[in-house]
Amino acid sequence: MPNFSYKALGRDGKEVRGVLQAESEAAAASRIRENYPILLSISQKKEKKRPDDGSLLEMEIGSRRIKTKKLAILCSQFAITLHSGMTVARAMRMLADQNEDKRIRKIMGAAAEEVAAGSTVASALEKYSDRFPLTFIETIRAGEQSGTLERSFDRLQKFYEKSYKTTEKIKGAMTYPLFVVAVAVVVLIIVMAKVIPTLADVFTDLGGTLPLMTRMLIATSHFFAKWWLLMLAVLAFLKIGSQVYGNTPQGRIQKAKIALSLPLVGAINQMNGAAQFANTMSVLLAAGITINQAVDTTAKVMDNALLSEDVRSMREGIERGRSLVECLQGKKYFPPTMVDMCSVGEETGELEETLDNVADYYANEADYRIQRLLALLEPTMLVVLAIFAGIIVVSIYLPIFTMYDLM
């Protein structure tokens, strides 16, 4: 989406400058007037495609989103400095001087100048929406409007810390199985490419008819030796094709549907989706964002495209006066338990806290399911690898024993 620079007058009569990202100039003007009564000027900003130093490496590094862990640290630093009574512009300059990440230093330095000139923090950071998540920008905007910016950064710090821990748990759980598979593949390639052809030559020199199992193993080795380049090309084509299709709207929906429907894994993905929905909604609502805006923002940040469409479809119902729980009911991929818990939260007037508890519950449940699945997967993998190793060993030694019996 394009960026629009603007000048406006605040309710106190002071001139405010800022940059806003929106789909069109009309949409940008509408959003600006929600915060400032008088819009003086607005124009689309031309984005520079080249980084300041012209380095290709800097361009590639600078275009990446800031990692979740670094966002958590940044929000924590913001909260501490603001709680100490420091002004926002001064806090941003301090973060620009002290942060180890080059991108964050550049962003904070530039944003600090805009804030000092009268821009809001959200408007200054919205210019870098390709680096910061939408949840980050919108929560800051709501915090500024409600005068609770410090608390907004506290909530964001907890939000990103929780997301980071969940991701690290999944990575840690998958490390051992992936390592075992990688080692097995490397060993299999070496055996098929080096060991089997050498033994095949030895068996041929000795003469005689080889057992069927050995002949099949040698034929497989010859097939891979002859066609490995073509197979790599086919795999690369399939990989690129799946990525291209996966980036289309229909492809994203199909990938999302498969991810939610796979045996064993599908239930875990549904729980992770429920945790992400509840966690994001909790942070946005606690920051003072209206429920329809919170739903709209949450839909944009959901990782699963199908869940994103489900959440997006809820906005129309909410605008018609339906409650969040009523909109959640009937959604196939959101667990009924989550709907029941949210219903209690609505009835007691503690929806934000309930959503936070829902997020913790499903994140922990997903982690438990992953650990249980891996506990089942690891011995299964060992059995499968043992069977493959046994077939190879038997295929190699069977002709040796046969020739020994004939001697």
C-alpha cells in the first residue's frame, strides 16, 4: 500500500505532520480525520527503492521484518523509558543510539525526528510497515489516542515474548527429528552412490546369479546414479511451482485448508490459530481499539489464510450489532471450547482477560500435543530407518552367503 504524508491541525490547534499508509488518498484522509479535526494537506509519498548506501546486501537485510524477539526487547525498552517520565522523542533517540540492530537504529532515529516535529508515534512508525507488524502499529495508535502508550508497550512486550517462546518451543521440539532425518538421507546417498556400485562390480566379477533383493538394490542404485540430475530438476520445478501457486489467493486457501485438515498435525494447527487469534484480540482490545477494528487487524495478521478469512467475515456481523461470540459460533476451525470461554468473558465484562487466558490455554495445549506427537514420531522413525538399513545389509550380505554355500 502507498504512503501518504499529511499536515493537520489537532484538537489543541497545533499543527501535526505525519506519514500514513492506506489503500487510497480518500482512505488516508478518512483515517486522519478520525484523529485530527482539520486536514490541511495530503499527498502520496514516493518511496525510494534504493537504500542509503546503495549496497545490495543492505537492501536485502533492510527489507526483512524485524524478528519477534527484537520486537519484544524494543517494546520493553520503550515501556521502561516512558514509565520513567522520558518524552517519546527522547526515548526514541536513546533507543536509536543504544540498539544493536542497524535497521532499528535507523528507523528510531528517523522516527524520533518526525515525532519531535509533531507527528504521532504510530504515524512515524507506519512509514516502516514493511518492517513492523500491523498489530504493533495499531496498538501504539490506540495507546496514543487513549493516553496509555506506556501500557500499550507493556502489552506488546508480553505479546511478542509469548509469541517468541511458542515459536522457540516448536523449533526445539523439531530439531532432533529433523537432524535424524538429515543424517539418514546423507548416509543413504553415500551408500547408494558409492558403496552399492562398488559391491555391484565385485559381484559381477564373481559371476553367478544374484538374489532378487540384491538385484533390486543395485537397479535402484543405478537408477539414482543415471537420473539424479533429472530428479533434482523435477523436485526444484515442483518446489518453485508450489511456491508460485501458494502465493495466489486460491493457493493460500488450499494450503491453509490442508494444514488444518492433516491427521494429528491439523488439530495442532487449529490450536495455534486459536491462540494467535485470542492473543492478538486481547492485546488490541486492552489497548482500547474498538472490537470491529480489532477483528479487522487480527484478520490481517493471522498466519493461516483460511482462519484469516473466517475472522474477516466476522466484521460484518459485528457491525450489525452481533457479539464476538455470536460471530465465532459456526466457524468450523475455531474450537467450541474457545467460544464457550469467550462467552463467559463477554457475560462478565472481562473479555480481554478471558482472551488472554484462552491464548495461554491453547498455546500450552498445542505444545503438549507437539511433545506427545514427537514422542510417538521418534521411535517410529527409528523403526523405519532400521527397516531400510536391514534391507540394505541383507541385500549386500545375501550374495556373499550364497557364494560361500556354493564353495
